[in-house]
Amino acid sequence: MVYLTRIEHFNAAHKLYNPDWTEEKNEVVFGKCANKNWHGHNYELYVTVKGEVVEETGFLVDVKILSLLIKQFVIEKLDHKNLNVDVGFLKGRMCSSENLVKSIWDQLKAHLPPPIMLHCIKLYETPRIYVEYYGD
């Protein structure tokens, strides 16, 4: 089994806010992240796929194709967007990094050509905070 990682970047705004709670409770639980005027991040996205090397090419996957899939189904939907408002695949979900990474997984999994499989999605929210997801 070979693992290959592609790194992409996007910028997006969001806020953490539970509409069923009071302003005060949101502020206590989410702090500055509940700012009514939003806040933004410069996200770093690591997409790791796995599979066997194709003998004819020596590749696990053509990285140009992998890059295009990531850009089409993830980056174009997220970059310079408000995650709470503009992103269809996040509607009705808390826009935490944990939920975002799971949603990115779902977006990519449906479009990877067989026999390529997702291994891990790692999402850096800041240089000191990241989440990883390996599927269900």
C-alpha cells in the first residue's frame, strides 16, 4: 500500500454559534469564535490517498487529476466563502473544523476514481490547531 498526500490552501470565514442558545451562552462556550461579525482562517488542507502503484505509470494516482478533484469539489466551494452561509454541504451543521473535515471527506470520497481510496484528511485551522479524519 502506498500513501500520497496533496496539500491545498483556502481562506474562509465562519463563526461558532448555536442558534438554540442565548448570546451569553454562545459567548461562554465559543468565546471570540462566536463573534457576530465572523472571523476567518487561512486553512491548510492535506488530502492523503492510498492504493497500489499502477505498473504502467509508476503512479498511485495522477496528481494532476487528484489536484483537479480537490479544487473542483472542495476548494472552489470553500475558498473566500462564509462557511455558515455560502457552503451547501455545511448547511445545518456547526461550522467547526471537526465537522468541516468530515464534510470534506464526504465531498472527495464520492469523486475519487477506483481503486484510489481516501486515507486521511488533515485540516489546519491555525499553525497550532489541526484535525484529522480517517473516515467512519
